Amino acid sequence: MVSGMTDVASSVAEHPVDDLTDEEVDGDEPSYWLPRPSGRTLAALAMGALAFDLVFRAPVGLVTAVSLGLLIGAAFMGRWVTTTAGRVCLAISVGPLVMLMVRASWWLVPLNVIAVLGLVIVALELRDEPHAVTRAAGRLLRPTPAMFSLISWPGLLLATMSPVLRLLPNRLAKPTAGRQPGSFARGLIITVPVVFVLVLLLGSSDALFGSLLTMPAAPDQAVSHIGRLAAGVALTAMLATRALRRVVEPELRVTPVLGSTELTMLLGAITAVYAIFVTVQVVAAVAGAAYVQETTGLTVAEYARSGFFQLLAAAAFTLAVLLAGKRHASRDADKPGQLVAILNQTTVALTLATVAVAVRRLLLYEAAFGLTMLRLYTVVFALFIGVVFVLTAIHLGERLPFDHFTGVLGVAFGFLMLMNIANPEAIVAGRNLDRFATTSELDLRYLVDDLGPDSVPRILEQVSDSPEGTRIRKLLCFEFDNGRPDHQLRHYNRSRVEAFDLLEAICP
């Protein structure tokens, strides 16, 4: 491994980035495009290190957004994103990043963080090639590029740091008679960090020794910061190494395995199954609750509760079969056979009807037992599946103007941003309070304990001066007393600040 790192470091040092272009692959050997050591690369690695250190600060708010923003800035600073599509990914990643300062719901925060990191990683993987996003996703799932970045990043780091480490002693070294300042400077550069780390470790291990140190931060905190910064440098260097690796890949070729006969049989069978299922659902809807209970022995609520996730799984499985059928179908002509095309579209339509049945079942269950974040998210996921099937229908008809996988990712990003704007916690709180006004049924513990600051303005807006409304306010005030917000700017989150400002105005 050491020799491999040295080879990469020497390759980096000897080949300026501006002088290299992608080369054809000779057999199975990939070609690499690695950067010249520069202050820009060093600054980008420092930004990545700081990002990794900051991202662990709580609570989620401004500091989290800044940390992920530094990672985006590192990609720009290091010029690791080389395509227009990659720059677009970095630009739209700002959307979920900003929402980290707007929404506090833990049903949204992880999704926003994943969206930002995912868009940055995809941006680093994008190349100028057909089906760029699909190919980037394939590279991310492939073990060889991952092992390359895991092994080679120290070479990139050494190549970047070596000119700096050589430059400083050479500038300090001004040989004069009887003295060797160059050796002294090198010794100082080596000794100071070693002694610093040793003192920090001993200070964190012994309180008496630590009391002798006058430091702006506790030794254990300083060690923690140094560890996170070092891990941040390593992770950022891995991303940089992977992004700057240029492998010219041959055009993907898929061997056809399904002729028109096989496809017709497969799609015809799927269509028949879905047609029978939809017919049964229509009969159940027309016949009513009595028919359902007589036939199945289940109440409407129990019937609605059963099978929701299985229906979504069936839809996802059908989607995979349709896409696999298109990918592995033989191409005897420029367009698929007319019967296959009809069966494709019929299967999509019947699957969409099944998704609608799943949503209807969950809505019936919600009407009986109330709305929760999980139930809301499952409905949103079902709607997402429906939109993906519409895209798939266009894709199967050879009319989609862009790559199918890119469209699916775009739809997922759009749904995430719509959820951020809609404020799901406020929707759940408002729906349950509306239901309480008509049924007098309310899960008070879920409303107060499980929903977060995003729901507080809606709750205070809808609760009345009734005894139950007064009780809700008192419970919210109790939560407020046990979780007053940190008003420091670095922890700023609009929903959290707005919620506690409202509670401060009404709580004794």
C-alpha cells in the first residue's frame, strides 16, 4: 500500500491537471486524471475538514447548514466538479441545505442532509457521457472505484502537502556561519505538533495535570476537535480522489434475452392479475362495509389497515419488472411490437389503480384512528410511486426526453422540497385537531410529545379556550420549560425560534 501511495503522490506531483486529458483505456487498465498540488486543493481539504467538525454540533440549525455549505464550497474550490450537470447538482443542493435552518422536524432533517450529501457525491461522479446520472449511480455502487479512493487518498494528501512542508523549511533556512537554522526549523515543525497532541492526551487523562494547563477549551474537547478535523481531511481527500479519477468506460451493452413472445406472456399475465385485483376492489367499494365484513370477517378499519405496504411492494416490484423487460427486450425493429406496447401501458394503468387503492385504504384508516407522521409519509410515498409510474409509461413509449433514472431522482427531489414547504408536522397537527372538533377523539400525548416545533404555531392557532385547549397549552408550556432554545446565532432555526417565541408569550 505504501508503494501505491508513493506512486500516486509522484504521479500527482509530476502531472499538472491542465496538461492532462482523458485517455483511452488499454484493455482493463483505467486512466487517471489527478490534480497538481496547489493552494486551491489545500484550501478545499481544509474546508472539508472544518465541515466534518461542524456537522456534529447540535442542535440542527445554522451551523449544520454552514458545515454542509463548506463541503459544497470545497467541491467548487478544488474544481472537483467538471461538468455542467454536476454544477447544477451543487446549485440545487442549496435548497435542502437552506431548509435545515427552516424546519426542525426529524422526519425532514435527515432527508435534507441525505439530499445535500447525495447531490454533492453525484456531482463529483458525473462525467460528460450518455446517461450520465445513471452511470454515476452505477459507479457509486461499484466496489473497485470505492477501493481506489480508499487506498489512494493518502497519496493525494501527501502530494498536496509535500510542497508546503518543503517550502517552509527552505524559506526559514538561511545558512550562516556556525548555525543551522534549517535543521532547527524542521525540528520545530516536527516537535511542536507531537508535544501538543501529547499534552492534550495527558491533560484529558489526568484532572490534576489538566488543571496546570491554561487553555481556551478543555483538553478532551480539543482532542475531539482534532480527531474530527483529521477525519474530515481524510473523507474530503477520498471524495477528491474519487472525483478526479477519470476512467473512460465502454458503452454499456445489454444482451437481449426476451423476445416478443416472452414479453407478451409476461406482461399479459401481470395485466390479468392486476385486472382481477382491481375488479375485486370495485366490487368491494360498491357492495359496501357489510359485504367486506361478511366475506373477510374484518371491519372496514381492519380491512383498510391490512395490506397497505404489500400493495406498495407489489407496485415497486412491477416497476422493476417493466424496466427490466424494456432493458432486456430484443430489438428486431426500431420500436417494440404494438401488442407489447399496449400491454406495457395497460400494466402501468392497472398498477396506478392499485396505488390508488392503497392510498384509499390508508385514508380510511386515518379517518378511524387519526393521522401520524408515518401515515402521512406512506401516503406521500405512494403518490411518489404513482408519479414514477407516469414517467415510466412515457419512458416505455420511447417519448421521455431525458434519462429515466434522472427523472426519478428529479421527482424525489421535488417531493422532498414540497414536503419542506408544506410543513408535514403542521399538517398532522391541524388534521388531528380538526378531527377532534368533530369526533372529540385526540391522541394528546402524540400531539404534544411526538410532534416538534414545526407544529406549535398550527396547534396554538387551532386550539380553543375549552378545557382541552387549556390543557394542550399547559403541556406545551411544560415542554417549553424543559427545552428552552439556545438563541445563539450558530444554532439558529426559524421553526424552533418561532415556536418558543409564541410559547414564551403565553406561558406563565
